Amino acid sequence: MEEKYLAAKQKLERYHQEHLLNYFDKLSEEEKIELLDDILTIDFNQMEELYELTKKEESFKNSKIEPIAYVEKAKLSKEERQKYTQIGEDIIRAGKYAVVTMAGGQGTRLGHDGPKGTFDIGLKSHKSIFEILCDKMKEARDTYHVDIPWYIMTSEENNEDTIHFFEDHQYFGYPKECVSFFVQGKLPMIDPEGKVLLTEKGTVKQAADGHGGVFESMRRNGIIYDMLSRGVEWTFIGLVDNVLAKLVDPILIGLTIDRKVLASGTSIVKRDPTERVGVYCKRDGKPGVVEYTEITKEMSEARDENGELYFGEANMLCNLFSIKVLDDIANNKLPYHKAFKKAKYIDSKGNLIVPEKPNAYKFETFLFDAFESLDDMAILRVKREEEFAPVKNAEGSDSPETARKLYEDYYHLN
Ligand code: UTP
């Protein structure tokens, strides 16, 4: 331990982060080891680069942005629908399909004490979000008579609680051996002076590194390998917080395979030019997403001859990937984005600070930044009221109340 301590101290001196050892003596043996291990494994060079990022406005590459082609599910002919369904169902029945649910977020806006998936959105059944999603897995199992592997990405913060929740609820009746959890990567949080924060326990304050971390953490945790060994060829990756997400949609699979592309995504029509959503686009000829913070007013308001927004295919973060591209994507470094968030921490005098407004930076990568490594993608436009009911905020738009209403309307529960 002494040697480790000295190595950590020297490392911290190099990066002007000595304060991290201020409370060392007050920590338990276990916490001491955790703190030293963290310090010795953190890439402080990277943290310095990320700190530089906090001083800059987010800059966007000067790229050529064009609309992307899409297929509208509701307008498929009977033949197309049958063809795609057939292709997709063959894949699912043959055990070549898996689902990944990203549930590593902090859910700060919702403010629920626990993983977002454990939240009860207020249905009469009081099902949690995890159970709502699991219902879709069970339905597919009954329909296709196959156990679809379900991988759930957690974060270090919520991994244990998530697993306990599944255990306590007997995996909601889904075969336990088909459910796996994997923990995503994390990065230290820093204050506006670039100092790494300490947790209430005196260890390094780290936060999940964004949904873009899914690829790298799938590789690091052997998930891609596990999928390959089970014969999986196509993987759906979606968010935990959309209670109407179609986790198993043969049409999306069929369309993707028929188009001979290696990835696809569903979109919904952007409500109006000001809606704060990213939209699918072609960026320098490659598929991508243009964020609402990046798009110009002119571009966001432009309409085609039918009066539809030119850039109107809102990204719902529901994507399908061929297993063939997952490894390549995982090898690409995605750019980091900063977010200024509220974070409890211990200050230099040893006081616990519970901020009322954002006080610290966290750094995240975004899943859709990975699209540019693909040549093309299929985009399937779906109906908002059928496939999109997000739970983001505690109240107002995209809240448990709006999601519950959408869910109840869709399933005719009232
Ligand atoms: P968001 O960033 O919209 O939501 O992530 P959040 O993290 O749950 O909540 P806020 O922003 O703190 O209020 C969208 C989805 O991506 C997952 C989340 O679990 C959510 O399903 N996600 C996000 C991760 O799995 N890991 C992350 O690091 C970030």
C-alpha cells in the first residue's frame, strides 16, 4: 500500500491534483485501495485535454450536411411489408438476433433515487420501466419460440441496484440465463478549475462516459464475443427510457438486410423546426446526426415540395447493427462532449457540498457519432405515437405522465 500511495502522490503532483489525497487518512482500508487504484489508472493527460474542452464552445466540423433517405413504415406496400417481415422473422427464429438496452445514465432530470429502469411510471399495474421492456422480450419469445439474449448496460453507479432489482423480481419471468449485465466506462468529473472531484466517501467522483461508450464496453466486457458464440448476427441497441420502443421489430431487420447495409435506425418526424432533437442526415456523404444545437435556423426550417421538413427525421436512439461492424466501431475513438451537471462532492475543507445548480463537468461520447464510420444506413420512419414515449423529465414534456398516457393509449388500457 505504501508503494502505491507514493506512486499515486507523485502522479498527482505532476498533474496538480494533490487534493485527491487530502482525506486519505480518514478512509477505510477498502476505500484507500479503491482511491489509489483509481488514481493510478486515471489518464490525467486525457483529463487535461478534456479540461481544455470545457473552455471552448462546442465546435462543429465544417461539413456538407444533406438530408438522408428514409422509408416510411406506414407507407410500405403489402408486398414490402411481407418481404421485410419474412426476412426479419427468419433471423429472429434462427437465434441470430440480440437486444442491448442502455441503462447506464444518471437520470438526473428525472430525479429518481435508483436506476431509471426501476421507476414506476404510474400504470395501474405499477410495472417498472424494466418490466415494461421485459414484456416486449417475453412477447417476442412467445411469438418466435426463441430465447433472445438481452444485454443490459449499466454504470458502476447503478450496476448493483439494477442486478438486485432483476433478482428481486425473478427477471420478470424472462429466462435468467438470457439476461446479462455489463458495466460501461467512466470518467472523472472536474470542477470549472479542472480539479477532479471527490465523492462523499473520499474516492474519485466518476460518471458514466455516455451512450457512445456502449461499443467499447461491449468489447471490453466480452459481450461482442458472447454474441458471436451464440450465433448472433444482428443486434438492436436502444435506450432504457422509451417505454414504447420496439425491441424486436422484424420489419426493421428485414429492411436493413434487404438494403444490404450494416446498420439502421428508426426515426420519427420532428414536430417543428424548434424541437430540441437531433436529426439523421448525410454528413460529407456518410450517415450521421445533426444536433439541434448545430443545425442552422435556415436548415431547420427548410421544407420540401410536400411541405415536410427537409431535416425532419428525428433520431430516437433505436438502432440495429450487424455484428460485423460492432468490433470496428468499438475500435474507433469517438469525440467527447462536455455536460455541466450538478454533482455532490467533498470540498478542500472536508465539507460535503450539495449544489443547487450545475457545478461540475462530465464528459460523454454519443452513440450516433459512430455512424460516420459506416458507408450507409437504412432509416425507417415510424409513428411517434406507436414507438416513442420517452421518460426524461420529472414533470412536463417527456415525463412519466406523458409516457404513461402514450403507453395507455397505444395498448388501449383505458
Ligand atoms: P440521457 O442522457 O438522455 O438520459 O440518456 P439520462 O442519463 O438517463 O438522464 P439525465 O440526462 O441525467 O437526466 C439517454 C439514455 O442513454 C442511457 C441512459 O440510461 C438513457 O437510457 N445512457 C446515457 C447510458 O446508458 N449511459 C450514459 O453514459 C448516458
